[in-house]
Amino acid sequence: MDFNLKKLTSDAGVFFTRAVQFTEEKLGSAEKTELDTHLENLIARADCTKNWTEKIFRQTEVLLQPNPIDHTGARIEEFFYEKLDKKIPSRTTNGELLGQYMLDAAKDFGPGTPYGSTLITVGEYQIRLGGAEREFLQTSAINFLTPLRNFLEGDWRTISKERRLLENRRLDLDICKARVKKAKQAEAKAALWSEEVDKAEQELRVAQTEFDRQAEVTRLLLEGISSTHVNHLRCLHEFVEAQATYYAQCHQYMQELQKELSSANSNTYPNSFASNANPSTSATCPSPVSSATLPGVSPPCLASTSTPGIAREPSGQLKIQDVQQPSTGHRKAKVLYDYDAHDTSELSLLADELITVYTVPGMDPDWLVGERGNQKGKVPVTYLELLS
């Protein structure tokens, strides 16, 4: 206990002396030993590396996990696993969860219904997208986040510790320099014996040796920042590669999903707007069926010969003004957006108005004939909401 008390007293004295020296340096009343230019540049470069690495690390975490405090408690869970030094279990992504909800909903709605079967298709692809996202998150965490974290929590802590030690050695050196200066001034006034000056100079030599040794250790650590940059560069390439792979998978899955939905729509919603075609005329039906097709109506066939009762321009285009509204097969539609006609064959539209629409054989499936009072013209299906 006596030894610990003496050590505590000694450490307190050293701390106080250093604090006095530091304060006097700030006030300009004491001299300060400056580090060499090379070491100062290394320190500035290290600080820059630490600050930007920390910002990139935090923002990458936000990118990979935009909402860490969600209903899953993801960040809290990770914190406990890290403290227990255990592997974090694979977590269900939001995409996988959405896909599972869709599959469960399809069971209740009926897998054989159009809505239920589509939910199954979309749900399966959402699960695939979620799986690709989970793989991307895991790869990025291992190949990019972990090296950055290791630098901040490992290498940088070591560098910071040695830099603090270097600063203490510098303060001790300047304290010894001040003592030697005071001793020599007192000796000149015959106030001290020469052995006091010798003692102060001996302490100065020891302090200088310790400072030089610590400066060399710190310099070697700081020069290792170049290796850190090389390592982080490699990790950055791996992160970009994982990101590119993830987005390519998402693009592929979405293209496949669109094809499946398009194929399913052609089977689920056959179009029967076309009147009975002349059996003697050869016809080619367009495929795939456009999303503009009205439910319960078969797609119009493009006849190789003109259909009786339909007026056409010499070029083969329909004369919209001469087209007659069919007795059946017409519906009301609500206009979703304003539309300006590009020529006299089209009908301008105003958002939220109601018009009558129908189709005729030979028309582009993305267009319908629209009527508003005495006005008539082609209208794009994407601007309409078909009403039952």
C-alpha cells in the first residue's frame, strides 16, 4: 500500500508538472520543442485518413442498413453479438419478408385465382431479391466494413496511444530544458553548486533519448498509413464488385418477373373486342398482349384483307371519324393525365374527365378509340383507368 501511494503521488506530480508546462506553452511563456517537418506531415496525413475513414465507414453503414432502429432491433442485436464475440446470425431482409407475406396472402385468396397466382409469382421473386440483398450485405460487411472498423478500433488506437506518449515525452524534454536553463542562471549567480547543473543536464540527456526513441516509434507507425491506404483500396474494389453483382442480379430478376407477368396476363385477360373475322381471310394476332387490353375481350387480329364497314386511308390507316361505335364492347374510362393530341386522328384529354372507349379491328393495342360528345379520336391506353 505504501508503494502504491508513493507511485500515485509521483504520477500526480508528473501530471501536474506536464500540465504547467503545457499551459505555459499555450500562454507563450515557455519554449516548445517542435517536431521535424516529416513527422508533422505524417501526423497530418494520419489525422486526415482517420477522419475520412470514419465518415466513409458510418455512411456505408447507413447505406447498407438505412434504418437500424427498426422493428427487428437489428443494431441492438448486433451490439450484443459483438460484445459476446459471437457470429451474427443471418437476418431476414425486408424483401424476403415482403415475399413471404405475398405467398401467405395467396394461400388465403386462392392460388388458382388470377390475383393469388400473381402474388405467388411476385412473392417468389421478392424472396430472390431479398436473398441477393442479404448476400450483398454480408459480402460488403466482410470485405469493406470490417477492414475499416479494424483500422479505427485497432491500428488507429495504437497510433493515438503512441502519439500521446510522444507528447508526454516532449513535455518532459521541455521541462528538463527549462530546469537546465534555470540551473545555469542560478549557477552564474553563485546560487547553486555545479552538481545541480550536472544533474539537470543528465535528466535532459535522458529525456532527449526517450523523446527521440518515441519519435522514431511514432514515425514508423505513421508511415504504415500508406499500407493502410493500399489495403482500403483493395477493399473498395471488392465493395464495388459486390455492389455491381447485386444490381445485376436485381435487374435480371426484374426482367424475368416482367416476362412471367406478361405471359400470365396474356392467358388471364384474353381480349374479345374484335368482331368475327372473315374465315376466308388470313390473320396474324399480335403477341404479346399489351397491358392496354380490356378484360374479357380478345385481341384484334391484323387481317391481311380490309374488314368490311371500316373506312381506311389510301395508306391503310383507319379513318377515325368514320369509325362507328359498336353496339357492345364499349366502356367508360377515367382520364388519369392531361393529353394533347398530336394530329387530327387523336383526341385531346383532360385529367379526371370520363369518356367512352372501344377498339376496332386492326388498331394498335396500345390505343383505343375515345368519344366525348361529338368529338372522337384515338387515345393512349396508359392515360386511362378503365371502369367496369
